[in-house]
Amino acid sequence: MATQKQRSAAKRNVKRAQAGARSKQTLKNLPKATRTALGKEGSKVRSGTEKSRQEYYEEAKRLGIEGRSRMGKAELKRAVQRRRG
């Protein structure tokens, strides 16, 4: 059973964590151009016109591209396109 002091400390910690989460809404704090680019990228993936990182990774694996596990999506996409010609 927690004491009154422990309960009040726990409530204070929860409120502090909630306030921190609200203030750190990182996507909202990004520059407008970045938010726009992220939205466009997300909509491409949702619509099916853009492959996921995993799909680019599998294609890079099939093509034998070295260093693919350390590459991000954009790097994988460029590497696959270069290999294909």
C-alpha cells in the first residue's frame, strides 16, 4: 500500500510526463517543407505507388547490393535504380 506522499509524487510525475509529451509533439515542430515532404511520402506509401523500405531492401538483396542493411529507404532506392540502369 502506497503512502499519501508516494501517491502525490506519482501523480506529479504523471502530470509532468504528460506535459512533456504534449510539448514535444515533434512532427508539429518541424519546418513546413519537411512536414509537407513527409506527408507526400506517406501518401505515396498508402496509395501503393511507392515501395516500402523493406521492399527496396529485398530487391537490393536480390540484386546483390553490398551495404544494404545500413542503408535508409532513399539510399536503397537510389542504389536499386543505379543497379538496374
